Amino acid sequence: AQKITQTQPGMFVQEKEAVTLDCTYDTSDQSYGLFWYKQPSSGEMIFLIYQGSYDEQNATEGRYSLNFQKARKSANLVISASQLGDSAMYFCAMREGLSNSGYALNFGKGTSLLVTP
Amino acid sequence: EAQVTQNPRYLITVTGKKLTVTCSQNMNHEYMSWYRQDPGLGLRQIYYSMNVEVTDKGDVPEGYKVSRKEKRNFPLILESPSPNQTSLYFCASSSLATGVDTQYFGPGTRLTVL
């Protein structure tokens, strides 16, 4: 069964607007971590933001914020004030278990975001 | 600068010719991992290592070998590459300290097996 689901294969947003990229996850663990990565056309994977399952507040990193709804098992990425350089693939990922367990990240299939002028 | 490096970045080879993709990190991370990325399948883990001399299989280990003789290096070995191993490969590393487990990725190695 898919552990990470990203239902939006592609999204468009106009420059300076905010955009939400959806991510739902499936786990029975109480302790887990959720990550978002950006992959521009050049191919590298860039870490954006992290949310731990026990974190009470939503994570924020600059223009990125993670809308964490634990009961719904969703971890949506919100990008505020989109820029042309935000055009990329975005991957949601989950680490199950404790943070020192070194488990693999389970990745979603990604959402392609295109920011238009 | 803290980073994960991979070499080579691009490689075209032929079926059956042994190759090694190197991975090195300078962050003293205990955990290192290899992923492959294929269209429509996302990233899948090949092998991982919790520390020196400790390695284990991920989801798609067939056709690959790894070794962890030093903490900073985690090479991926394809003993007899086949066309279905054509993919984009990523090495990643992270600390195992509690609460500090963000995985940092190398730049990727694009492998084509003819």
C-alpha cells in the first residue's frame, strides 16, 4: 500500500500567489517524521521542511510552511508568494519510527509545480 | 561546506561491465543510503548503512552491492549492470542523533546501461 500519496500530478500558480501542495500519509506508528523536498530540473533533491509527529506547531521555513493535520494524516506544503524559481517537482516523504532508527524515507510520486509570470 | 558528493554525475555504460558509483559526505553522519529514482515510481531505497560495517537491504537491492569501510564513504557497486538499472541514483546521509534526522542528498548520478 502506498504510504505517501500526492494526488496532484501537476499544479499551476501565478507568481506572487500562494499555493498548497497536498500530501497524505499512512502509518500506524506514533513516532514519525514528514519531509518535503524540491527537485528542480537540474535534478538535485533539496530539503525544504520537516515536521515531527509530536511537534505541536506547524513547521515553517521562510516562505514554506507545513500544514500538519495529524487526525487527517495530511501534511500539505504551503508556498507563499510564489517565485518563478519555485517551478520544480515537489516530493513529500515520511520516515516511520524514531528519528535515530535510520529507516528509509518513503516518498510520494511528486507534484510538478509551474509558476507562471 | 557540508555536502554529499557523488561521482560520476553521468555515466553511460554497456551491459555487464562492472561499475562503482562513489558517495562521500563530510558531515560525520552515521546513516547513509542509496536511492534510485524512476519516472512514475518516485524514489526507492536500494541499500542503507547505519554505521561503518553495518549495511542492510532496502526495497530494491537486487543487482547492487554496497560497502561501508569508512564512515564518510558509501560506494554503490553494480557487478553486472543491465538496462533495467538505467536510472537516476541518489546517495543520502543523515545524523542518527534524536531529532536531527533530515536526509541530505547528493547531486545524483544519471546512469544509462546500453
